[in-house]
Amino acid sequence: MAVSRVSFMAVFAALVFAMITLPAAVQGQSSAPAPAPTSDGTSIDQGIAYVLMLVALVLTYLIHAADFCFSF
């Protein structure tokens, strides 16, 4: 079954017309912006760093204190 050239052009013209006019008819709504983060993570990282440094300081003190006690 052959499609005539006239009907092909009519369908093509209708598709082009629809592609041009339909996006203008559809009024999409943009999504709401995401809320701002309450922290960017640097304060959490800094808190973890302080805790780790305190642990290292305590361990260093305990190791040196034990070394001092057993040296006599």
C-alpha cells in the first residue's frame, strides 16, 4: 500500500505545526528551588578533626607517661 506524496506532506506539515505550537501552549511550571543547606559540612569536618587531635594528644601523653614511669 503506497502512501501518496500529498498525504505524506500533509502529515509532515501537521507534525511540524504541532511541534511549533504545542510547546507554546503548554505552560510548564518550574520546580521549586532546593532549600539552602544548613551547613556545608566544614563545621562537621572541623569537629571531627578536633576530636581526633584530642585523642592523639591523650595517647601521646599516656605513652610518654608510661615510658617515664617504667624508666626508673
